[in-house]
Amino acid sequence: MWQKTKPYLLLLPTIGTIVLLFFGGLFDGLLKSFGYFPAIGETRFETTAYADLFRSSEFWESLVLTLRVAALSSVIAAVLGAFIAISLFMLNKLAKTGSAQFWHRLFQLPLTIPHLVGGYIIVLLFMQSGFLSKILASAGLIDKITDFPVLVNDPFGWGIILTYAWKEAPFVSLMIYPVLSRIHRSWRDVARVFGAGSWQFIREIVLPVMLPAWTIATFVVFVFTFSAFEVPFLLGVTYPSMLPVYSYQLYTSGTLADRPEALAVNIVLAVLTILLGLVVYYFSKRWNVFKGWD
């Protein structure tokens, strides 16, 4: 009995601490977002913070910006990650082991770079006075560096999108590649026997095999970019700002009476994330059912 329960008992302090800090903070934020804030003398439950939030044009503009940046970042990262994973898979089948390992390490390099550092790299490269604009101006492709398009601290969020796209593409490929590695070399040979080219092999075998893992990886990237703070804070604009930055601004720039609205933004983020997870889980289950029928 002791041997069976020992691992769980050893993990209990760590799990208890994580649960207490995470769910405790979430529950405390939920109470304060509904007006229960004894520090300012409010002990009644009310929905004033949510009513003010949903009437605010800043909130809706921040929500649109957040959805746009998260969607574009996750789609671009998903396409790049799938391309990298398929390329590595095909290269591993054709090239020598040493060459394949080199490309594996090269494409995984962005995973070792923190997001804040990655955002700073984008600033150095793509700002109007950055390296890329100076190279284009020196080559005569643009007259002066101010002709370079504004890609950093822009209202659309291109700098944030570029950062997450190149940072998360290796993560997507890392999620997909182990699934692709289960495809036997004999499948490729059989496909050739039946006259299938490389594109037909990818379309008919590789894509269906990697689709579930690809969907999950894309959702993970979407949720991460949807609720991330540091890169939007560094590369975004003051208005409109993404929802995590908007919540931070409300929490730090206002008085204690503004805190419930800031926490309401976080609760909305959490609820939207849970709903998106349920939608992805539902369609993933349906996809597996239809696959079983086929």
C-alpha cells in the first residue's frame, strides 16, 4: 500500500502549492471582479465591473486586436511549423543521419530564445531605424530608412505577429514531427509502387496523420498568444492594446476602485480560453469519430 501511494504523497506538496497559487489567485480575482473587495470596503456581489467593461469601446477594440494577433500568429506559425516538420521528415528519409540532425538542431534553435529576447530581436531587425531598413537603404531599394514600413509598435500588431510566428513555428514542428516519425519508410515505397509522387504522398498520408497533433499545437499557440503579456507590452502601441496589456494598464494606472474591472478582463480571458478549448476538443473528437468510420 505504501509503495503505491508513496509517489503521490511525494508529489502532494508541489501539486498543493500549484493548485493553491493558481486556483486561489483565480478565485480571488473572480471575487474581486464581482465587487467583493474588503480592502476598499466593498463586501457586496455585483456585476458593475463587467457592465462597465462591456460598455467600454477600449475593451472591444482590445479584444478585436487580441483575436486578430492571436489568429494570424497561430495560423502563420502552424503553416511554417508544418512546412518545417514535413521538410525534416522527408529529409530524414532521404539524407544521411548527420545532415538530418544538423537541420533538426537548426530549426529548434528559436525554442531556446526567451520570448522577450525574441521580441527585442524583432525590434532590432524591423524597426524603421533597424538593421533591415538600413540594408535596404544602402542597397538603394528604398530612398531613406523612414520609407521602410512601420512593423514595430504599429496599430495592426505586425511586430507581435512576426515575433510569435517565428518563435512558435519550431514548437509546432516539434509537436508534429514525432507523429510523422511513426510513418514507416515502406509506406513511401508502396506509394511509389502505386504511382504516387511526393506531393500525393504528403497529401494522402502525411497530412491526415499529422492533422490531430497539428490542430492541438495550433490551439496551444493561439491560447498562448491570446493571453501573453511581455511581447505585446514591448512591441504594441498604447491604444489599442491587447487584452493582457489592457488589464495591466487598468490595474496599475487607476485606483483600487478600478481593480475589479482589470480583474474582470482576466476572467474574460480565462473564460474565452476555456470555451476555445472545448470547441477544439469537440471538433477533435468528431474528427476521430469520422476517421474511425472511414
